Amino acid sequence: MYKLIRILFLLLVVTKSFAQIGSTSPYSIFLLGEQHGNVISKYAAMGGGSTALNSTNTINPFNPATYSFINSNSFLLSTGIRHNILNLENSTESQLNQTTLFSHFIFAFPLTKKIGASVGLLPYSDVGYDVNTFDQDYDAEMIYSGDGGLTKLYFGSSYMINNNLSFGVNGSYLFGRLNKRKKIIFSDDLILNSRSNASLNLKGFYYEIGLLYSKDLNENKKYSLGLVFNNDTEISSTKTEIVETFEYSGQIENVKDTFVITENSGYTLLPRSVSSGFSYKSNNILFLIDYSTQNWSDFEIFGSKENYYNSQRFSSGIEYNFKQSEIDNFLKKLVYRFGFSYYESPLQISNLMLNETSVTFGLGIPNYKSRTKYDISVIYTSRGDTENSLIKEQFLKIGLNISYDGIWFVKRKYD
């Protein structure tokens, strides 16, 4: 019980850290911001797919059916950081942004020989942009900026139905604030400038159901099939917006009138999603493929729909480690991971779909002197282009995860 209390205390502490996470992409102005992919470095290094991956020593919060595979006498703890480098480029200039972020805090443990559980904090999405344009029709400078993000606190459990099939459920509490601002500065000093500040607060529960089927073909070969599903969910939402007119006195904005103050309460419809995956392990090689889709065409805020499209993601990856008999130096002690992913985004801008292509690489670094292990992931992503006044983005995301495999309630033996 004391261990559980300490874990829950840590969850409360790191919740404040998640509130500081911010995107630096101008495309985070859309939907609920920039969605996070798989932030666990082991899986991120293999293209981000993990629907059909189960392990006795790695937590997989993206398929709750995997929790019952944890060893019955151990618990798992994982946390990490990410360093993001983003290069923004349009037809005339480029800009480089960097952020270092706390990525996750998750904990998993067995309840019985057939039941496992997990609890943790994961980032859901971020908003972070600052865009200036000049509108010829209004003869005015348009300044758009935003920040904030959403986080999910989850608790999940799974049950081993038989030696091959497991069923699990994650219950997640989604919460956070998204702030979006717009400022119009007219070239004509006789026209009052205007600015608006809008805040969207979201909080609510949603669930995910997972299935995992794993079959040993022989002592060294096995395959797994995974499926994760969540239905349309209404998340409680409150929007507050203030619109003001102002004029400049030097660099100071003097407010002339506050003429719109609105507060709306309703819901945001989080659209259903489905993920499926297949993995195959033969001796010291693991191969996986993953496919996921989400119905963003059904996305609503306060009953209003916008023109978004359903998203699709295809991921594949491979993991290789040397056989024990082959290890004769440090490099052969490492686990090597490679992957690829292609994402069809829900966004269409200037009649162009904003799709992403990513290549991934990573290392697993064992620590034979303790029960701690380290995982590193490197992801290169490209999306958009410089045509039609768009922005091309190139990401380099570097992740470091630290995982601990501890002993869980082992009975003492007395002489």
C-alpha cells in the first residue's frame, strides 16, 4: 500500500509539469492542437506502432489488454523526456525552434496471476503557435497566437482469458485548457484595432477497449494480433471569449471598449478511433505492422462541425538484438530498432492534404548492475511544403525513457 501511495503522490506532482508542455507548430491552431503519437521510446523507435506488442518488462498503455502479461512478482515504472527540434520554412524564410519536455509517467503492476493494471499520465495534445500575416483586403496585419494543451490521466486493467487471449479497458480523464488569440492591427490609424482572447477548457472521461491474442509457434517463434477501440465521446467543455478594441500609445495598447464577453458551456465530440496490429518474433528479431484510423470528420465543438477528414496512420518497425552467444562487446549488448510511418492527416489546406512521413531509429541500453533500463528514440518527420503559401515542417524528436522493473510483494521466508 505504501508503494501505491508514493506512486499516486508522484502522479499529482508531475501533473503540473504536463501543463508546461507546448507545441511550436503553426498547424496546432486546428482541432485540439498537435496530437502526440506514441511517446514511449521503445515503440516510437519502431514507427510508433504497439497495438500488438506485449512484454513482461515494458508498459504498453496504448493497448490495455497487455497489462496482464506483466510478471506476477514485479512492478514496472517508466518516465522520460523529449527534445524536439522543428524547422519551419516558407517560400522566403526559415525558422528553428527547440523545446525540451517531460514526456510521461506510467506505472504497471499485477493484481493476480491473470489480472494486471496500470495508471499514469500521458500528453494528449499541445497548442503553440505565433503567426503573422498581412491581409490586403482589410489593409491590416493579422496576428494569431495560441498555447495550452490537454493531458490524460488513465487507469486500466486487463484479464487473461486463457493462455493466448487477453482483454483490457483503459478509463481516461482528459483535461486541460487551449488558449487562442487573434489581433487585427489596421494600417489606417483612424480605425480602431481589435483583439480577441478565447479559452477552451475541457474535462471529461473516455474509455478504450483492447484485445490481444498471442500464440507461441515454438520455443523461439510467436505472433500476436492486437485491436484497440474507443467510441465517440462527449467531453465537457467551456469556452470564454473576450473581444476588445484598442489603440496604440507608443508600444502600449490602450483598450477603448470591451464589447463582447461570451461564455458557452457544452461539449466537444472526441471521435471514435480503431487501431489494429500484428507482430511476429523469431529468435532475436521482432517485426510489427500497425494501422489506425480516427473519424475526425465527426469532430464537433458546441455542436459545430468543420471541414476535417478522417485520419489514417500506417506504421511498421523492426527490433534486433544479438544472441547471447554472439555478445563479445558493448555494441552487441544493445537492442537496435528501426521504423517507418505514414500519416494521412485530417487537415486539408489550400486543397492539399497535410500528410506526414517519418523514419525512426532507437536503442535499448541494458543495465546489468541494476533493474533499470534505458531506451532512446530518434524520429525524423516531414510534412507540408512551401507551395500555395504553406509552411513546410521538419521535426527531429529525440526521446529518452528510463524504466524500472521492481519486485512486487514477495513473501519473506523465515527459518
